[in-house]
Amino acid sequence: MSVPRYWRNMPKREKLESKKCEKCGHVDFPPRARCLKCGSDALIPYTLPDRGKLTSFTIVRSAPKGFEKMTPYVLGVVELIDRTLITVQITDVDPSDVAIGMPLESVFRKVCEDGDCGIIEYAIKFRPAV
């Protein structure tokens, strides 16, 4: 299996998969062993929607080691159409054009290269919806 295919097949990275509580219906992302709302362990697989709106954001200008070349970049809290909140990087937009309430959609993008061997890591990011 190729490295890009390996990363795409990781549920939390490409498919926005999580768990939904059968007892109360709450969805946690990332998935947990127990529901954070009611404590139940009766959780079922759940695919999160790929669209939402931006509820909060920050512009990162001083990045951690390994991400310096990406600055400035936007990290945001996205409320998906099912009301689940996730924290993700906002991409494909100038940081000065980012606004609360803007509609977003998920995309699969490069996150970083791992060390000198150059293995590229991928994950879900969100961009302005088209």
C-alpha cells in the first residue's frame, strides 16, 4: 500500500469518522471510549458531515517546530451541519479573508513532511465552500 493511500485510509484523518452515543445521540470528535455527555460506552461508528461554518478562529504567525514554513495559517473551530464542533486548519484562503460564519467544506491536504525521509502526512482541512 502506498503511503498516501495509507494516510487516506485512516478514519479520523480522511473520512472524518467518529463515534455516536446510542444512548443520548452525542457525537465526540475525536472519538472517545465513553460518551463525554452521558458516560455510556454504547458507541457506534459515525461519519461526520463534510460541511459546516466557522465559529471561531485564530491566525498562527509563530508556528511550532516543523510548521514554520506554513505561517501564517488559520486554525478554526467549525460547527458541522450536524452541530458537532471540530478544530481544524482552514486552508485555500488568505487569512485576512477569513470570517466568522463563513461556510466551509472538508478537503484532503498535506500537513507536513516527516523528518529527513520526507514521508508526507495528510489530513482533513477545511476551505471556503464553493
